Amino acid sequence: MEFPRILIGGTSSRVGKTLVSIGLMRALVNRGYVVQPYKVGPDFIDPSFHFFATGRPSRNLDSFMMEKKDIIEVFERGFKGADMAVIEGTMGFYDSHNAIDEKGSTAEISKILKCPVLLVANVERMSRTAASLPLGYKLFDSKVKIEGAILNRVGNERHARKVRLAVEKLAGIKVVGVIPRRKDVIIPDRHLGLIPAFERDEFIEIFDKLAEVVEKHVNVDEVINIAYNAPEIELIEKDELFNKSLDKEVKIGVFKDKVFTFYYQDNLDALIANGAEICYIDSLKDKKLPEVDALYIGGGFPEVFAAELEKNRKLRNKIYEFCNSGKPVYAECGGLMYLGKILRTFEKEEYEMVGFIPIEIEMFRKFQALGYSVYEVIKDNVISKAGDVLVGHEFHYSRVTKMKDKLKFAFRVKRGKGIIDGYDGIMLKNTLANYIHLHVKSYPELVKRFIHFAKSQKDKTN
């Protein structure tokens, strides 16, 4: 079946592929196209930009956490109603989970989806050398279809002509864009990367500026032509996990605001498809919890909003009571930090959090964990059962510095960092809090089991 699509890869991180991707998405939307965005890899921040640039939730495509059929299914299901897909790559185009094989790389996703690639290269302060970059990437894997190059950060018109000529004549790759260095269109960042779009109202103006840059310096008509000439993809059978029409048997409170934004859209969709009604909660503004049967607290930046979270004592008390009641609660990374007793910021300022989990957490200037994780489930819990294996990722600067003795852990770390001594997943009553982020495609039981626990606890109280 035809799915017009283009993948924006980069020769390395920080060459401008996010700015090009967002600018292209926005430019296409401004032309009247319905654009479906995707992000390669375990990323939450770039998809927030995609959403505001296109008006459609971005979907993650990850060949470490998903099988080939799952990647195609996520792509095809997400594409419904769209005219064209724009996929933003991750890191360097061939970078993967290790130094040898391609698992988890942008290149592997491009091959699975038979997707034409535009390679973004930073050609600052080079001329003839610029040809070696896209040529090397083209020759490294003949199965990859690099259909064009976008040369970023050129100095002036003369420089632009030289690098374009070098790439097209010496590398034999069509140059579809040459973008000059600019300092007036910058997306601010912080320790985990770019600041999520949910936090900054001015991002909408930035997106329109990026669209103007792309329209002026990229041959958008040629990009559209390449996308619409992408080869057909095999149709994958519908995944029952997302195509049920069950009655809404439980209500799940999901914390989604400026603080907690790290959620895979597929996780939320699967909850809804399997009988859950989602009630969104604002950790900064709401003073009480809605009538819900379970809580899901994703990742985010509680350290940035620690003072505001502490001030909302009424909500923190209600969350403590909810956890203590035995109703199921699942918290990932930022959620773990929020449920602890004390959170120390980079500046070593202390703030009280919910306090249900007897731990203290501190922020550090260096990564405490970064990368894919593989866990063995050693105790039954609200999302998984003993003996299963979980595949996900960790990404945090925080670390548990104090904890009560004899806490129970649900997971043994086979790859990754976890909370302490090779364990993750603190269990207390029916609350589970861990550093690992999980995608429902890597472990479908996550949704099924969580809803089951919510329903069983609800039935007990009725």
C-alpha cells in the first residue's frame, strides 16, 4: 500500500535534523497537507514538538524495543487520515545500541519501512570535504536509500555553491537544501535535551519561522516528490490490542501537564482501547484527584517544578491517600521522583514530594543512566508477572541517595542501571515506581495487567 513518507536522518547528533524535521512538518501543514510525525528511538521531547508542529500525536519507532511487524503496525496505524509522513531520526544515522550491529538505529528503521532518506549534514567550515559525508553514509549500507542531502550551516552564497557542487558531482547525491547558519531560530534546551514544547508558548512562533527557513532554503516540492515515490509497504494485520471496542470499565488518572509529559502515545491509546477511560490530572493546578480507579504518573521534569509541586500540598496528600488505599499506581522515572519523600535539585535545594515511597532523590550534573534497559521480573506486580522480561530505556540525572531498608523490588536489572544494586521497581502496596520507561509494544501485558488490577480493586470496594 502507498504511504508517502520521508525520513530525516543526520550524520550525527546536533547537526540540525530536529530543526529541519519540525520546519518541514510545519511547512507541509502550511501548504495544506495532513502530516503524520514519527520519531526514531526512545524519545519523548522531540515528539512534543512534532505534535505542536502538525496537530497530530507523534509515534515512536524503535527497533530495539519493537519487532519488525510492530514497527510497521505502529507506522500504518498512526498514518490513518494523513497525506504524508515525516520521520525524524535519532543520533547519527547508523548509531545503534552498540558499536557493531544496527539494532535500534535510524538506518534499520529506514530499511524496515522502505523509506527514502534525506541526510542532514553540518558542512560548516568545509567545501570539497562535504562530499565525503553523504557518500560515506551511502556506501556504508547499500540497502539504505539516501535520496537527497540537506547541507546545514553554510556561511555564504559562495560557500553554498561549493558544497552543493561537491556533493552532487563527487558523491552523486542530489542536494535538496542548503541552509545558512542562523542564530535567530533556536530551541532552548536543558539537561535532558530540548525543552518540551508543552512548556513554552513561544514555540508556535518558532515553528513558523522554521517553516519559513525550510521553504526558502529547501526544495520542498522535490521532497514531496521523493516522499510520494516511496515504494509500497506490506499491510500488517491489525493489532487487537488497539482495535477493541470494550466498555469503559475503569477510570485511570494520568498526570499530564508541564511537569509530566513523557508518555508514549501508544501506551495511552492501548489503555483506552482495552476498557480504560483516561482522566487527565494537572499536578500544579489540581487540588484533588478525580474519582479514578488507578493512577499513571509518567516521566518529566519534577526537578524543574519542584517548588511548585511542593506548594500543592493538598494534591500531594490526596495522592498519598490513594497509594495507601491499595489502588494501583504506576510511576515511571519522574513519577518515581514525585512519589518519594525528598527531591534535591541541582542547586541542592530540598523539596517535599508526595512521601509515599520512603526514598530521597538527588539531581546530579552527570548522567546517572542513559540507554536501553533489559529487566527480569522477579515479583508479580501491577504491570508484569514474575519470569517475564522487560525491554525499555532509562534516561535520568537523578539518583536515589537514601532509602528505607527492606523495600521490595519487582525487577532485576540485566542491562541498565535501575534504582540500586541492580534492582528497580519499588513495590509498596499496589504502587510500583521505577526508572525504566516501557512501551506497550515491547510488553503488551503492561496495559492488560494494569487495567485488570484497577478493575479487581474497584470490584472489591463495590
